[in-house]
Amino acid sequence: MAVLYVLLSWAAHAVVLLFFLIFAAFLGYCLYVKYIHMKYDHIPGPPRSSFLFGHSLTMLRAMENDGGVHQKMLEWAEEYGPVYRLNTLHYILVFVYCPETTKDIMMSPKYPKAELAYRRIVNLFGQRFLGNGLVTAHDHEKWYKQRRIIDPAFSSVYLKSLMGIFNERAETLMSKLSDAADKKTETNMLHLFNGVTFDVIAKAAFGVDLDLLQNITRFSEAIDLCLKGMIYYVRDVFFEFKPKNKPFINKVREACHLLRITGAQWIRERKTAMQNGEDVPKDILTQIIKSAGEEENMTEEDEELMLDNFVTFFIAGQETTANLLAFCVMSLGRHPDVLEKARKEVQDVIGMKQEVSYDNLSQLTYLSQVLKETLRLYSTAPGTARYVPEDRVINGIHIPGGNTYFFNSYVSGRLNTFFPDPLTFDPDRFHPDAPKPYYSYYPFALGPRSCLGQNFAQIEAKVVMAKLLQRFDFTLVPGQSFCIQDNGTLKPKSGTLCYITHRNYD
């Protein structure tokens, strides 16, 4: 018994000691957070909703309201100016809407993507997702090697050769719209645009016919699951620890695994065909394999990076373009004068031709303006972040080094400072003779880390919109919401519901 009492006494002392150690550590952390507050509170910013969690709760509440988080950032920019800070725990997030600083940081290769902002989409619930591909890689050398391999696949010469695919897949969409016009049914345009952009990226990049406008496949369902999982994983650090979410989490993991094994299979089959001297599509996958073969010291990690970029192309190359097209139709439906002007240009340039040629694209200048204005108001991928190690002075405010700078194209595109009467949809802002926005318009980011596929996306969007305007009239279904939904990318909450009718050429 005496031994038992001694052991219990030691245990009690150990518990008390542990409690005091935990308390001391917590107190020390609180003091460190207070030090951070004192160091950065000279930077303008909204009041913190919590000492420890800073603005996190405010942000979470805004995120629950679909795309409200970006609107909240806009309100803060209007109230606190072109640079403000947010706190979360001991982290400082610096939001910048100053063109000079935007230029200096985003146009320079020396400022890497911020690991803090991107590390939670490397994996989803423990399963590799975007990995260290082009979007997420923060190490410059690793990113540059990937970019050097992939760049030739997006050259203007190659993109010109894809016009047949762009036209072919757009024709399939026109057939679906014709059916909707004949049946006089309500049409969810975002759903159809998702199908056509999936089909384009699958065929143009990987030589695969998914035909998602006709069939829903496990592959497309897997991508949808991964996007939903990504939102929960990024925004709620406790999501994976709640037992009720386990079935969904398991489905997301399986979906991530399916994307990667599908990519591995397609890459392996293409490599085998090329080694055997077979005829293979001259697509992006073939170009990437050829370029990778010319690199020295290709490793297993490089092979894994190919899979990372396979997933990245499908996520980034499809989702954002579909959302752009849906927002464009929504904007044209709300502005009949702009719609009529865009339609007249299409008639003048294309007439009754079924094929949109590469040369036609440069002639569709007003349609380009419409798409640019759509992206100004509805930047489908609105945020990017850079790590800045050194001290800087922005708008007269000293910013200590070692922080993450956030740039939000949704916010900058809606600031009256850069775009007078910003909520008015006015494509003439982007007229060839109009003053160019000075580092305040960047829907595809800027500098060396700008979106590799931006020309691909703009060509695809032009072809689809030109054919749509050429052949169909559309009116927006009354009563639908024109709000924005934030699912990692921004999309129309309603899906852009339309009634479609055939054009009358009499």
C-alpha cells in the first residue's frame, strides 16, 4: 500500500507539473501573440474579433455566405486603404492593392508563392491532390523546371493547331443548346459549360474523349468531389476530425486516388506508344513527355510532378473557363445593348460560317472586351499570395519582412480608385485605345507565375461565345439570383439559368 501511495503522489505531482507547463507554454504563446500585435498594429486593419484567433471568426462567417469573403475584403480595402493587415493566431496577412507594389512583387521571380497560402491544397485529407505542381510549388527552382518542360505545349503555334478541337467540342455544345431551344426548357448554362470545357481539356491536353456533355463519368464526379473537399479542408481545420464527416472524407480520398491513377495510366500508355514508334496525338501530354525526355536528371519526384500537373490542368483548365462563360452569359443577358453590339460583331466577322478560324479571333475585338470586363467584375480565380522576406514601405507604411502578401483581383477590379463606377458593366474600359489598367487588373495573375493556360482559356471562351451568339438568342430566367458562389473559384450561384431560342435570320 505504501508503494501505491507513493506512486499516486508522484502521479499527482506529475499532473500538477504538466498543468503548469501547459499553462506556462500557453501564457508564453499569448505573450508572443501580443508581441506580434504590437509589432504590426501600426498597419491599418479592422478590429480583431478575438485576441488569439484574430480575424479568423470574421472571415469564417463571411465564407459561410458563399462569396462574401471577397466582398468583405473589398469593404476593408475601401475603408482602410491599399494596404491592410489581418491577424490569425501569430500569423500576419498583408493585403495589398497598390499598383507599384503589385508590380514590384508579382513581376519579380524572387518572391515565391507563399507556402502558408497553398500548403493545404498539396494534399486533401492525407491524399496527394495538387502536390507540388505549377500552381502550388513555392520553391522557385522546382517550379521553373516544370514551367520549362510545359511551356512549349502552350505556344501560339500549338494553340493554333487546336482550333479544330475547340470548334468540334463547341459544336457538340451547340447541339445540346439546339435541343433546349426545341424543347423550350430552362437551361443551366454553367452545367453545359462545365461539360464542354471538360471535354476540351481532355481532348486537347490528353487526347481522350470523355464526352461529358453526353455522359457523366466517375472521372468528372471525382473532380467535383475533390473541389468540394478542397473547400472544406482549406477553410475548416477541424473538418476532418468530426466523425460525421468521415464518409465524405473517404469519398474525397478515393476521388483523389482515382484522378492520380487515371493520370498515371494515361501517361504510361502514351509513353509506351511513343517508345513503340506509334502515331500519337500532337497534344499537350505528348509535348510534355518529349520535353521531359530532353531534361537531364529526371527523377521519380519529377514523374510524380507530372501527375500533379495532370490533376492541376483538369482542375484549373476546366473550372475557371466554365465559370467565365457562365458569368459572361449572365452579364450579356443583363445588358441587352452590350449583347447586341457583341452579336453584330460576330455576324460581321463570322457570318454564317460554322468554323471559327484562328484569324477570326483577333478580329473579335469587342467580344474580347466583353470577356475582359467579365473577368474584371467576376475574377474566377481571385487570389494569389507571395512571401516577402524583406521590410518594405507601402503607401508610406512600414511593413516588416517575413510576411505573406495577398493580392485579390476581385477586389482590385471593383475599386473605384482604378475603375470609375466599378459596378457598371462597361466593355469599353478595355477598348484598344482606352488607357491600360496599371497593375490593377490581373485575373490570370502577373509576371513569371501568371497562369500558363490563359491564352488557351481565352481562345476556348471566344470560340464558344462566338458560336453561341451566332446561332442563339437567350434570355435570363426571371427571379434567379445573380449572387456569386465561392467554391475555391467564383461561379454564378444560380448556374445562369436561360431560355434558349434559335436565331431568326429573316
